[in-house]
Amino acid sequence: MSLLFPELNRARTLQNVSDFFEYDLDRLVLMSGKNLTDLKSPQISKAPIHSTGSNSREDTMIRGLDAGAMVDAVKDTILHCSYDSRVILIELFINHKTWFEVENILFCNHKRLGFLRKKAMFEFADGFDYWQRRHNCEPIIDLHAYKRNFGDTK
């Protein structure tokens, strides 16, 4: 148990990340006026990417949501994940490739991909918080879900 962080509800956190990619990302991209291809083809290299970030306030504000900044935060979050996590987030969640196709890209089996997928989703949830702040997103969306009490899984 961590001394710094509250205990995560791992299943709910994974579901939140999955829901974000399935239900929110496409709409954010449309609202931002940006292109999904910006997210579909970021550099996938073994070395982490360092970005100065965009702080453009010209993006459209809709109902208090700065969609452009949020899309930039998604892109930077993915670019700063580990190599395997970047491949998984881009290929599974954005390009909607099959597990089999991603297994071939990463040269891994089905069981290993399942483990790496969860790892990628936790990396995304952890990094997304930082990159939203870096891009001055409002509101800040925390994809983590926390256990309320010891043993509580809600």
C-alpha cells in the first residue's frame, strides 16, 4: 500500500480510461477543430518525446471545456508513455486495430498483450493528469478511481 497515494480501484480506473477513448476522444477531436490523424500517427520510437507543449488559447471553448488543450494533453500523454504503451494506446484505442494485429507489432502473445494493455491504460491515467495541467485544461479530468474504504471496490 502506498504512503503517498490513495488506494486505486484498478478495475474502475481501467474502465474510465477505456470509456474516455471510446466515448470522449472522438468528440473532443471534433470540438477542437483538430485532426484525429494528429493522434493516429505520432512518432513511435524507443526514446521518449520531449515537448514544450502548446498553450494556444485560440481553441474553441465549449461549455467550459477547452477541447483543443485536452486533445493536446492526450497527444502529449501518449507520447510520454513507454514504447509498448504508446503502441497499444495508438493502435488499439485510436486506430482500432485488432489484438492480433497489435500482438504482431509488439511480437507478443495474447496473455502478454493483456498485461501490457492494462499497464498502458494505467500509464495513460497517471500521465494525463499532468499533461492536462501543463496545457491549462479546464476542467481537469482524473481518470483514476479510488477505493473509499479498505475493501471497498466501488
